[in-house]
Amino acid sequence: MSDVALPASLATAPAKERAGHGEALAAWLLTLPAIVAFVLMLLIPTLAVVAIAFTDYELGAPALRYVGLANFAELMEDRGFVTSFRNTAFFVAVTTPVSIVGGLMLALLIEGGTRGRAFFRAVFFLPVVSLMVAMATAFQYMFHPTIGPVNAALRALGIVGPNWLGSSDSVMWTLAIIGVWEQVGFNMVLFLAGLTAISRDLYAAAEVDGVRSAWSRFWTVTWPLLGPTSLFVLTITMIRSLRVFDIVATLTQGGPNKASEVLLYTMYTEGFTFFRMGYSAAITVVFLLAVVVLMLLQTRVLDRRVHYG
Amino acid sequence: MNPGSQMPGSHDRSLAADLPRLALLSVLGLLFLMPYIWMVSVSLKPLDEVWRASMSLIPETFAIERNYGRVFREVPIGRYLLNGAIVCFGILVFQLAFALPAGYAMAKLNFRGRETLFAFVMLGLLIPAHVPAIPLYIAFAQTGILNTYAALIAPSTISVFAIFMFRQFFRAMPDELIHAARMDGLGEWSIVWRIIVPNAWPAATAFAIFSVVAHWNDLFWPLIAVSGKGELATPALGVIYFRTEEAGDDFGALMAAATITTIPLVAAFLLAQRRFIEGITMTGLKG
Amino acid sequence: MTFRLTRRTMLAGAAASLAAPRLAFAAPIEIEAHYAMPAVYKDVKETIARAFMAANPDVRVAWRQPAASYDEATQLVLREAVTGRQPDLTFQGLNRLRVVAERGLAVDLAPLLKAEGDPAKAGYTPELLGLGQAGGIQAGLAFATSNPIVFINADLFRRAGLDPDRKLTTWDEHIEASKRISALGGGVHGSYYRWQGDWIYSALLFGFGGAMMDAAEREIGFAGPEGRASLSVLDRLVKEGGMPALSGEAGAQAFAAGKVGMYYWSTAFLRQAMNSLGQNFRLATWEFPLGDKARGRLPTGGAAGMILAKDPAKQQAAYRFLRYATGPEGCATMVKGTGYVPVNQIAADDPRFLGDFYRDNPLFMTGVRQMPIMVPWYAFPGANGVRITSVITDNVSRVVEQKAPVDTALADMAREVTRLLPRA
């Protein structure tokens, strides 16, 4: 029941036919404040930006001109934009599964006993509350190829560590690692909640049915019941990964040579650093279209699989 | 590894049997905390000890006065923390006020356009924060509310994530409760006020954590909305005060500022933890 | 206390009572001023403002929340210009004067300066004035400047059998020294040239006598022999000198940890360097090597004050403050507080202002000695002006990472930048 677009006819209890008008009116009134806020703070500004995508507006310029699809044409030829797209896709493809599986594993570990639960929950949630601007220096140091502890540890094992953040070959991997670090705690908490909701009786019943080992308990009871949680976590994690920005802005600024450039960072720098608002708006439009398509695909594909009411 | 809490036998485990699990968690925990440990260590060190080639966590000379002192002297950090609290609280209040009724309506009430509304909610989740910024800035400037708490709070009052979450939560709530209330002749509004809100408390606590964390650390919008003498600056602005590219950061003070602004969040999480887990449990993410 | 009611006192009293109403109505004019990098400038700016206000009680300087970097300061000004809320006075990075001036936001300071007589007499040499010229007007007055120098780890030099106090002046010598220091091993790098950003790259280019664009600003000027020589230096530093391809912060960290022999960066870093090194190793500073001793120049970093106020009274007030801040006293305060290079010739030459400071801090003299060859930080024309600088950085990084040979990178750089220039 946590899927995205359930047909109205399948929703909740059947006895909702009566008082159709009164109910509809009440519903609209209840959602009205949210709708107003949404329209004012999100919808209209976004539409304004979409409109700007068809102009040559520069920040601070006294006037702007309509240029049709010129910005989009330029976008298609822009080697930087294509790289940006690819890097973002890479980041999402790596951080999403790892942070979901990692979050689940941590949740299982923590819930697997009674000792230290509150402590470990806090420990793994800490990265979520971190301010990347401050953490950036810590990560610069951690991953420093010559004076950093990561490579020092590798050296002790006889391995020559890469130039994590400075080489265009390894920079996206490093950012993905940091991205997982940031996200795992968030997912862990969501899974924790899902796990604590699974009733003990189900495990007892399973045991009666001959399911004994931890692994089969997981597969027959835990995993199916976590389905809807997992779907929620998947959606949220993908969206958060798509919107990666802070770690790029503070650690690499898209470098070296655009090796770590991501969509939102490109959008930001074009508009706020290079002052080319029209072009930045065009990137925004492409970004929104891409993610909407992605979300639609995801709900269509997974909607059927996971359903446990 | 044992899935699920209160697994048969898991709560009476002896320390010895629990050791592998605790050991694994401790090792992982240490890895996760490394950046933080280093951050706090740097905040205690004088500048010339930070980059010594031989790494040591304990400072030779403690520079607490120098680093933390500099933060408190040069930046009205107490004021910034207060602003952070006011802004986050204000945002949370409005987010709940808008999302609770909306979530309920979309979960329990039957009306045409419900699915379209939900599609808009999902769309809203995808819009990055930078997108509405400039148009909102211009609009706020025209209406004269720039550089006020209102400007800091308003754009975040609509949280589509909250609506999403509360919709899930209310779907899991038994309908009988609401039927009974209707039988008693309560109108929709009273139902919301008298039944929904009190029952939504756990989910609201859960959401509150995510919301506060996100907005406490927000750098981008406050930089745009606080355009005057900076009395309304938020915690993150106090941290970037010490970042300068050309001349080199004052790492000790930077880490000290970061530590100071992170502590309230950690404290809040520790306090709210139990409520929080409870809250999400009942969000019906299980279905 | 008795008050003698003499004729004199009565006359004085009458005069005072006539003057009093006028004084009471002359409320101070308040100007809003804005700058970037508070960690560096806050103390200095506030000290200067206080001294100015003490001497000029009819003007009040109110400081806006400072920006974290020069780029953010520009963004703020442009953004606020849209709503008419820009500050009266702003200190912008020298390469951003053009963007602000070309939007028509800055007041031309030339007439104001001329009204006071010959600017050179007040310490504003033509070179110093040139730093603040953009968009065809005197858009600003330089407030704090920096130039590129070489930071030397004297201990590593000694260990490699070199003399840190014998300054090497050609790139060949530098590359050779870098090679010898890298040979020490143990994670030591001979040199690190912080190449990210167009400013430090132009240090090489201008040093060889080159320019970013030709005088008419039609053709790019960095694709010729000077540009090629510049990229070759970096190429050789990496190939022969053992320079690592680190990010800017990582390079600075490595230097502070004593792992880098020669660190090429701005004098602005000197104060912080001295603080963060402590007794870890002995620091020396050398002048930046010039590829062409006769034609070589160096780019100037730092900030200049621009007047954005529209109201004439505020313009006047802002001008008076700016003149004080860039005058001998203001300049001396700035240098002592930040370690940047002076922007006022009187302050630089007259020992009364900075003589003690330079005697006690000889390392800062390196930047001062380079004052005669400082030229403006170049800003490209057109809507893509800022973007071009990132194109340059991207191509330079290909050479440093050894992903492209010098000629390829140079050709690509030339082509991509030309595409971004305004079509004449």
C-alpha cells in the first residue's frame, strides 16, 4: 500500500460512496492550504524558471530577449553537459543500491540484539546531520594521497592507494563512497522502523512451519514484509542521489576537468557563477524531464512486484 | 545475523554470543565516525599541529580557547543558533499544519482529482532547491518581506515529503476510528482536529527530525534571503565564515564552529530517538 | 563652578544657539558597505571604518553580512541589483569589476579623483589605478592586492643539498630543484603549482610576456609561443619535477605538512602559512620566476571598492570612505592586518607607515618587490566571460594529469574559448 499511484477504485474501504459532495468539499478544504503553498512557493517559481529557459536572461542584466530553443540546442552540443549527465547516472547507480543494502544491513545488525541499540543508531545517523561544508576538509584529509590515513593504511598493506579526489579516474568513485556515508544512516532508520513493525508472532509461526535458520527467516518473513518499506526507501534514495550537489560543490567543484560534474552542479554554476540564467534554466528543464521519466518507469516496473497490504 | 527485533532467543543472549555482532557494529561505527573524530580533534588543536605529517588525535597543546574563543568572539554564534531554532521551529509548524490535513484527505477521503494531486506531490519531490530561488527572491523583495524570519521560513512551509509520509501513515490507520467519529456526527474538520492530529503525533515526531536536520544546515536559501546586516543569519553561515579560498581556512576555528553547530542536532536526535522510531513504525511503511 | 557672564561668553552663547539647530538637523548619512572573506578582512575593515567615522562624524558606515568568497560577493550584487537593493559600497574581486561595471552598476570614480587634483600625489600611481579600471571607466579603487610568489620549505631544500636563500629565477632551475627534492622520497614532492583557476595560470602566461587576448580584444592571445611555454612548464614540473596532480586544498595541506618543497600560490596565503607552520619547518619566500625577464608581468589578485549608490549624497559619503580606506592610513592598516600587498604608493614607500611592519616581517617584502610588474587580473568580455575561465582550468588540468599533450590541450583551449567569445 505504499505504491505511488493506486487507482481510486482500489483505495481503502468500500463504504465511501455516500455523501460524495460533502466529502469532496471537505477534502478540498483540507488540502487547500497545502495547495496554496505549493502553487506559490514551488509551482509558480518553477514555471517562471521554465519560461526563462527560452530567453537569454543573465543575472543582473537590465533586459532579456526571447531566444526560442537556442539554449537547448547549445546544451545538446555541450560536451560538459553530456559528461554531467553521465556522472550523475553513475553516482545514482552506485550509491542507491549500496546505501540501501548498507542501511538494511545496519538495521538488521542493530535490531539483532538488545545491547547498544540507541548508541549505534545515533552513531550511524550522525553523517546525516553533517554540514558538508565543514566535513569537506575532513574528507580532503582522509583521502589525501600522501598524508591521508586511508592511503597510509593501504600502504601498510603494501597497496599504493589512488589519488582519490584528485584524479579524474577515481574522483566519482570517491564521491560515491562519501555519498553512501551520508545516506546510509537515513535508510537505516527507515528500515529500523520497518523491522520493529514486524510482529513476533510471524516469526513464531514460521518456526512452527519448520523455518529455522536465520537466513531462511529473513527470506520468508522479513524481506517480504519489508517490501513496501523498501520501495519507499528506494524512491527516496534515488531522488536524493539524483539531487547530489553539496559534496561536489565543496570537495571538487566538478573537477578535475569535469570528471565529477553533476547535473545540479552544472545547473547551479551556469546560473549563479557564470550568471547565465537562461542556460541554467534550460538545464533545469532537461533535468526535470529526465527525472520525471525515471520516476514513472520506476513506479510502473516496481508497482506490481511489491504489494503487501 | 538475526532479522527482526525480539527474535526468539535474541533478547536473552549472553554477552559472549552477542560479541560478534557488537564487534562488527563497533568497527563499522568507528569507520563512520572517523571524519567526526578528526573534526573534533582539529577543533582542539592549534593551527600548526593540524597538518603535521605524523597524525595524532590528541593535541600536544590544547587550543580550545583559541579556536572556540575565536568562534565566539568573531561570530555571534549564539544568535545564529537561536535563529536556527526559530526558523526550524517555524518551518516545522507550518509544514505540519499544511501536510497533516492534506495527507489525511488524500489517504482517507474519496474525491475526484485525488490522484492528480498526488502526482503533483511526487513532482514536487523532484524539484531541486535552487530552482525556485531567484523567482522567490524577486517576489519577496517586491513584497518587502526579505530579510525577515518570514522570508527564511516561507519557501519551506510546503514539504511534499511530509505529505507523502503522512499519506502513508493515515492509510495504515484503521477506518473504524473515523467511521465511529462520523457516526457520532463529527464533521471532517473536527475529525482532523480531535482524532487525526493526536494520533499522528508519532509520525510527526519522526518527520520533525528529518525536517530540522535539513533546514538547520541549509546554506543556500539563507544566503539569499538574509540580505541585510545579518542579524538573521543561520548556523551554517557561522561555519562558512571561516572558509576563505585564497588565504587558506582557519581550520581550527572552522572545525570548532562546525562542532558547535552540530551538537544541538545530535542532542535533539538522541532525545527524540525513541519517539522517532516508534513514529515511523506506525507510519505504516509496512503497508 | 561659576560661569562668568562676560560679553565674550554671551556672544559665544548667541553664536552657538544660532548654529545649534543646523547641527541638530545634520544627521549622519548612512552607507551600507559589503565585502567578502570576513575571516581575512573583518577586523581590518571595521578598524578602518571606526577610524574614518571618528574623523568624519557625519558619515556612518554600516556593514552588511559579508560573503564567503569574491564570487559570492559578485553574485550578491548582481542578484540585488535586480531588486534595487544593492549595497552602496562593495569590495569585489579584481576580475569581477568588469561584470559589475558592464551592467552599468558602478559609479565612474575618475571625475571624483580628478576633482581632488593629481591622483599620483595621493599615492594612486597609474598602475594602481589601472587595477580598478573596467568597462571603460574607473570602476573601482584597489583596496587589497596580492601577487603570486613561491613558498619555500627551507628544511627540505637543505636536505636535498640546495640553498633555500639563493633564489632561483628561471623555470629550468625550478624544475631542476623540484626534481632533486622529489628524489628524497618518503612522500615528499619537489613542488606543487596550484594550477586551478585562471589567475594562477595567467601568472605563467604573463610571466612569459603573453596576454589572454590581444589589445583589441578580438583574438585570443594565449595560443601562441607564450601560452605554449606556460603549459610546457607545468608539463615538465609534473614529468621531470615530480609534481603531484592534487586538488588545491590537498596541495596546501601537503605543504603545511612539510611534504612539498616549493609551493606556488598567492601572497594572500602568507599570513595563514606562517600561523599554520609554527615551528614545523622554516619558511622562505621567493619572487615568482618570470619566463621572460624583460616582458614578464604578474597578475594581481585581491579586491577593489566600487560605489554602487545612486543617491548623490550617498555617493559622496561612500567616496570619502573609499578614499580613506585606500589612502595611506587605511592601506597601512590593511597591510598590517592581512599581509596583502599595499595599494597606495605613499604607504608602500614612506617608512612611517609600514617601515616597522616590513622590518619585523621580512617575508612579506617579496610581494612588495613585485609591485612594479603587477598588471590587472584579466576578465574576458561577453556573456560567457566567467565561464571561459573554467574552460581554461579544465584544459590545464588535462596537462597536469598527463591526459593530453601540451599542443592538444592548447589547441582545444583556443578553440573552446574562441567559441565562447562574443561574436564581434
